[in-house]
Amino acid sequence: MTPTPAPPRDDVLAIEHETLDRTANAIVTIVPIALLGLAVWLAWGGTLHWQDLVVLGAVYALSGVGITVGYHRLFTHRSFKTTGFVRAVFAILGSAAVEGPVIEWVSTHRKHHRFSDRAGDPHSPHTDHGTGLRGALRGLFHAHVGWMFRSGGRAHPEHYAKDLLADRSLRVIDRLFGLWVLAGLALAFGLGVALTGTVTGGLTGLLWGGAVRILILHHATFSINSLCHFFGRRRFRTADESRNLAWLALPTFGEAWHNNHHAFPTSAHHGLTRWQLDPGGWLIDGLERLGLAWDVVRIAPSTQQAKLAAGRTR
């Protein structure tokens, strides 16, 4: 196996206000956890209503597909093509997930694939974390959230996302990231008001469809970086430690078929068998039927079998 070369020095973009950046990451990570405590306390007191769960589910689904289908399959891996309007919608919905602006997110993820589980991977649980149980726990923490607080800069968009930088609409959406975050929170509040007819309902909708939704979605998608590179089944032989984790598939809209994804990164479908549930892939299929998606990348069964056979012969 040919070793992966070290990342070039110019692939890192220095963070201009590193302390501010870390503070923002800490707020987005910690505040939803604190508000979850408030939500549980209110639910225990009998103030959790079906409307709150509807708001949670609706905004979770919208921002979740923004990340998984939009940020990941469309913008990072170009697994399908669509209209400019649908691209913009996916970029805005992904921004509402509060995982970073679209160009930054895509740059980081493309770098992850370039150096997966090797030196240069921004969030591998397997590099430079020590050995034994302590090393494993340190690696899992780093891959899950710790990497966001490390110094050293970000993946440089000029190196990893030139195609997105050339898209004027995406550059504008990227710069307005904070606006889309607020819009996602406003949507949760508005749905709460619409379903209950009260401002109080809007506030509880904001709690569940805002803070709790962000917390659950963050840790579901962060688990792809951590758990899906540590636990689960390796169906295909790949050059990294990516794994399929079946129980995580539905909460992540199919992203947890992660070994499949690393075996075939451009595939629009991460679930490659009938029983590998993949809501993100189903959405792309639906868009294709409506004429809103085309050039959808699918991996032929013969290609899958050839890769499986190649893995068995080694």
C-alpha cells in the first residue's frame, strides 16, 4: 500500500480570531446541554406537549438533511446535480444546523477524506492519541468534539473547495451564516406559535426545536467522526478505519453507513443494500423523480462485488 503523503503546508488557513472562534464553539457545544436540562425539567413538570415534539422533529429533519444531503453529498462529494435554487436551499438548511459555514465545512470534510485516519486528518480518533484505553478515549473525544478547540488553523478553502469559492451564491450564503442560524431558531419559534397559538408555545418550540434539536443533531453527526471510525462493521476493505454502525443510520439520515461511504465516496446512497436504511438517499431519489436532481451517482452491484472480492483476496 502506497503511504499517504503528508499534507502540504499551504492547505491550512490560519484562524484570525482564534480565541473568539473557540469561545463560539464552546457556546454552541455547552449551552444546548444546559438547556437540555431545562427541557427535561419542564417535561418532568408536565409542560412537554406534542406540539414541541413536532417542532423538534420538523426542524431536526430540515437542518439534518441540510447537513447530510446538502453539505455532505451535494457540496462535498458532488454525488448529484441540481438547480441553483435547490443548492441554495440545501446550503441554508445546512447552515441552520450550526455546524459551520458551508465552505468551511466542505473544506474540512474533503481534507478528512484526503488523509482519513492518517496525519493530516482533522478529526481522526486514531492519530497521536496514545495507546490503550486512555488513548482510545482521548482519540474518541478528539474526533467527537475536541478537534474543534485545537489550534493550528482550518482546512484552506483555496486548497480544498475552489469549486465552491467560484460559486457566487454559495459565497454569499457562506458569509451570511449567522443569519441562517437565527432563521433556524426563528422557524422553531414560529412553528411553536403556529401550532399552539401562544407565545409560550413559541418559546417551548424554540427550546425543543432550537437548543435540544441542535444538541441531538450535533452529537448524531459528530458520532460519524468518532464512533463510525471506531465501532461497527467494515464491510469493504478501505485504507482507513471507517465502519458501518446500523443503529445510528436513521438519526443521521443514512450517514452511519460510513464504511460504505469511504469505499465509494461519491455515491449518492450510503446504504447499499435493501436493509441499509438511508433516508438521505431516498430524498435524492425523490428529487430525481421530480426532475430536481440528475447525474445521480450510483454504484453498480458488480462494482460493489468486485471491491468485496478484492478485499477477501488480500
